Amino acid sequence: MVEIDGEGRTTREINSAVQEAVSHGADDIRVRNTGGRHNLGVAILRPVRLTLDGSVGYYCAGLSDGPSVEVSGSAGWGLAESMMNGMITVRGHAGNGAGAAMRGGIIVVHGDAAARAGVSMKGGTILIGGNCGYMAGFMAQKGVLVVCGDTGEAFADSMYEAACFVGGKIGELGNDAVIEKPSPDDLELLESLLSKHFGRKLKNLKARLRAFQKVVAGRKLWNFDKREWKTWKEAL
């Protein structure tokens, strides 16, 4: 393992040290004393393991393609924005816009996520162990968003082909969002995700699975229709 001490270093210096280690073939890197710095672990394009020992600021692990990044604390806004592939795990909470515009891979937040989780996501999976804030899943095009707890308002607003699952209470459905019963395949997917990433933290998993609701697009906003003007007006 390559260890990098972030004490007294700028974000640029830390990221340069990480990229240098990656270029020399390191596949397991740990950064200590992260100090809540922004933009750590961005643009890593190889399947390496990166542990960020502490909390991080904005845009951690953004623009990544393949790494396995673990944050031992919490993360600020824009976690893993525009990631292509890989796995991002946050042991604490995540700020606004976690997984915004992501195209693949998986994000696991063990705590809560703030507003707009999964906004405009185009693929991949976001798994939130706690609650999420308002407008989660807004304009999500593809992918899966799982919230084990409660959601805020305008949940799944103006979605396309993404699928959302909620284990708690939905604060308010967004425009064109509808609830349908999870299929056996959906429940199998949920059981696999929850048991793999949360394990023993979730007691009575079978019973909890029965509480999950599935939220999808009602498809009224997929093509403009003047008969649905009221719905369009609310969305805009």
C-alpha cells in the first residue's frame, strides 16, 4: 500500500501524488489527513483502490472511470459527479448532488444524502442507507436510485427511464412520477444490493424489502402534448 499524508498539502499536491502512484503501478493507495479538502481523487481512470481517511469536501472522485474509492467520513457536494465506472463508498453522509450526471458504476452512501441525489444520472446505481433530500432523481435518464429511508419533496421529478426504490416515506412525488409495485426481479436486485453493501446493518431484510415502493416515470413528459400542458407547466 502507498500512503500519502495530506497534512500541510494542497489538493493539487495530494492529487498529483495519487496520480503519480497510479502511474507507477500502485493498486492500493491511502490518503491520511484529508482535512475536508475539495476535489480529492478526481479523474482516476484505472481500477485502483483509494482510501480517503477522513471527511472530504466538494466533488470527490468526480470524472472517475474504474477506481474503488472509500471515504471513511462524510462527503460534500457533487460526490462522484460524472463518474463513468467504479465504486464510491461513503461511510458517513453526502451533500447535494451525489452522483450527478453519472453514467455507470455504483455509489454507496451509508448515511443520509442531501438534495438532488442522482440528478440527471445516465446510468449506474446509487444506494443511500438513510434519508435523502428534495428533488432526488430529478431528470434521471437511466440507472437505479435506492433510498432505504425517507425522501424529500419532488422525488423523481421529470424522470425518464431510471427506476427509484424507497424503503421509507416519500415526502412528495415530483412531476410525472408514479408508484408501481416492485416486480420479483426488482426485489431480487434490492436484496442483492442491500445484503452486499449493508449486510448486518439491516435487520429483518426480507421484511424490509416488502416495504419498498418503486417509482418510475408516468411518461406524460416524454413527448410534448398540449393536452398535458398543466403537467408541463408545473415541470417548467
